[in-house]
Amino acid sequence: MKQPELNYALFMETFFNHSVDAITIIGADNIIQYVNPAFEALYGLSADTVVGKNVWTLWPENTNDFPWMASRILQEKQVSEYETRRRTAYGHCVDVSLTISPIRDLDGNIRAYLTVGRDITEKKRMERALLEVESMFRLIEGNISDAVAIVTRSGRIEYASTSYETFLGIRITNIIGGIAVDWIHPDDINRTKDIFINLLHEKKRCQLECRLKHRDGYWLDVETAMTPIMDDNGEVRKIILVSRDITDRRRAEQLLLQAEKLSVVGQLGAALAHEIRNPLTSVKGFFQLLNRDTLGKEHYFSIIFSELQRIEDIIGDFLNSAKPQINGFQVCDAWELLRKSISVMQLEAHMHNIEIRLASAQAYLPIRCDEDKLKQVFVNVIKNAIESMSRGGVITVNAELAGDDRICIQITDQGCGISADLLPQLGHPFYTTKEKGTGMGLAVCSKILHEHKGEMSFVSSQGEGTQVSIKLPKTEPLVSDADSAK
């Protein structure tokens, strides 16, 4: 059976009338010949008011578009998805994507233009919103100190914020694509993996503390918030990591803990020392009376007296640690304090075949301090240096400015040195590397320096010696002190 012929005119009319896109037929003379219902709905203009009019008169603000479009059509035969804005009869503008095709006669001459306009207002609004969010994100990213990263379920880094460059000293290009655990301290890897696996299972935000390696080789204490990103099936797709450097906070906590230990030790020492000192005085006095008749037993009495003296020294250390405040601050020259401290230890150094060298004073270095207490610190450190140099040698003492507001005093020996794993324990109460030490000498020194708003650090290598650095605030010299220094 013969199929009925398709009525193309009816088909085109139906297609135009039911199209969701705004369709316009414009003559070669720029006169509008036809608009469909979607055109009327989009622009708020009825066919009766626009058909027969010059298309340029409808949107005078867009007249620059038309010559460009005509030229483009002559060159490429069509303009595809040209994005522009058109004002409507409702008083607002819409974003439109235009596709313009020429309609030619049998001789190839352009008789009209078919324009198809699609409303992309919502699409453009979303693009602008996305650009605003991206711009805001870049602004936030560039101004926060926290480091932000996005990792996959396997731990591979897909994104890293620019703050990582200052955070770890590593370029972002060297971070993205790597595995997150590559920068974690070996001792923290297993714990980090357990927390990561638990997050994938529990699908809840969690907190992690670990150490990350800086490009220069040292380790940073880092606190990281780990937040899962879920897919449509409720599974963890990726994880956002927001990391913060807490190295200074940890150091402050350690100093506070050490100060609390010293306070407790001081209170305990004060209570015990006062209880022990009185009977000890009596024992020591009667012992000295007995010492008058020690025929054949001098060695025993010498040992007993030495141990009694040691007990008294320990009690003295406890009492020193118990003193809550240091009074009598005055402005002193760091060089003069060092000279006095060295003179106290010169005889003992000479007995151990040790030379103490004080660098030549370069400038007046004023420190506001309790002179006796600060001398106690220097004497203690020099004494430790002497005791570490069983074969003699040289102890070098120097002082210099460390920035505009600090003075650094360095005491360097040629002793046995201390292993790197023991250095962090120095200065803690009861910790000592000496066979008969009490562990209170450096603890008392730390307390004195704390009262002076100073700090003490150690650099040492076994068999090569130790350098003790003491940093104290530099103060403004008094006029009389400056004059006397001259």
C-alpha cells in the first residue's frame, strides 16, 4: 500500500510551533518574517508586534552583533551557539545561545536567516555562581595558614593548597599525585593508617596528630581534621584533610609541663629538705666530734663525710628549686657576668688540665637579671663541661646578639658528648647522665632562666663535645651602666 506523501509545510509549521527554542526567520533585508510561540514566551513580544520590523530595532543595544554575524555567516555558512544577552519586554535581560543559519535559493544566494535561540539564563547564572565560589575559594586558600588537601581512598593526593609550599617547603607540583604517608614520620605511619581505615569504615569526621617532614629535614607536629566526601551510594569517595602546624603549641605545652614538674619538685623538695636538714646538721656536728679519734679508720670517716656532704648538696638543690621568685633584678653586662663565673671555675678547670677561653668582648650586652642566680647558671654549665672532659681540653665561652632583642651565650666543650636521643631529656628534674648526679642542676638552671624569660638549648655529638646555648632578653642599658662601660 502506497504511503501518503508528507506535507512538509504542515510538518515545518508544527515543528516550529512546538519547539522549546525561540525560532526567528529574518529576511536578507533584516526584516523579521516569522517568530514562533517560544520566541514570544522568551522575549515577551507577540508575533504581531515584531513581524515586519527590522530586527536591529528590537535590540538597539545589540546592534554591533548583527554585522559581525552576517560577516561570520558569509565566511563559515553558520554561526553556532553564539552567547549574548537580550532585553525582554518584561524589563529584564536573558542569556541566549544563538545558532544562525542562512537560507539560500537555488542559485546559492542568501534569501533569509534562520535563527534558533535557546534560553541559557540558568546555565549562565550557575556558571557565574561557580566562578564566584571558585574566586572566593582561591581568595580563602591564599590567605589561610592551614594546609588543605584532598586524597583518594588509596591515600593519593589529588589536590593541595598553596599553603603547603610554606607549610612543608615543597612545591605543590611535587605533592599532587604523591601518597600522603610519604611525608609522615615512620613512627606515626601505622597509627595514621589505622585512623584512615577507621574513617573509611565509620564514615565520620575524625582528628589526627602526626609529624610531617619539612623539606629541610626537620619534623613538624601537625594536627589534621579528616572529613569524608560521600558518593551517591553513601560510600566514602575522597577525604578532605585540613592540617595545622602545632609545633610551637607542643613546645609550649612541654615547657609548661616542665615548669609544673619543677614547681612540684620544688614544693616536695622544700618539705623534705627542711625535715631532713635539721637532723642532718646534728649528725654532721657529732660526726666531726668523733672524727678527732679516727686512728686507723680515716678512710671510712672520709667516705662517710663525703656522703654526708653530698646529701647536703642535694638538699641545697631542692631548696633552690623551691624558691618561687627571683628578686633583685638589675642591669648587668653579659661579658662581666661571664668573667666572674669563669673566675670561680678557673681553679677546678686548671686541676683537670682544662683551659677556659672567653671570646673578646665586642660590645656592651646589657641583661636585666639577678646577678647571683645567673652566675649560678653559668657556673653550673661550665662545671658540667669540666666534668665531661676527662682528658682535658678547651672550653670556649662566647656572647653575641641574636637578632634585635636577644643575647645568645654559647659555652662549648670538647668532652664526651651526648647522644641525640638523650638531648631532649636534659633539664628535666631527676634526669642525669652522670653516675652520681641528681638531675637537679640543669633543672634548677632551667627554672632560673624561665624566671628571666630565657631559654637553654643543647647541640651535641658523642665523642665531639657539647654546645650549650643560653638566650636571654636584651634590655636597654642604664645611663650609668653605659657610662661605666665606656
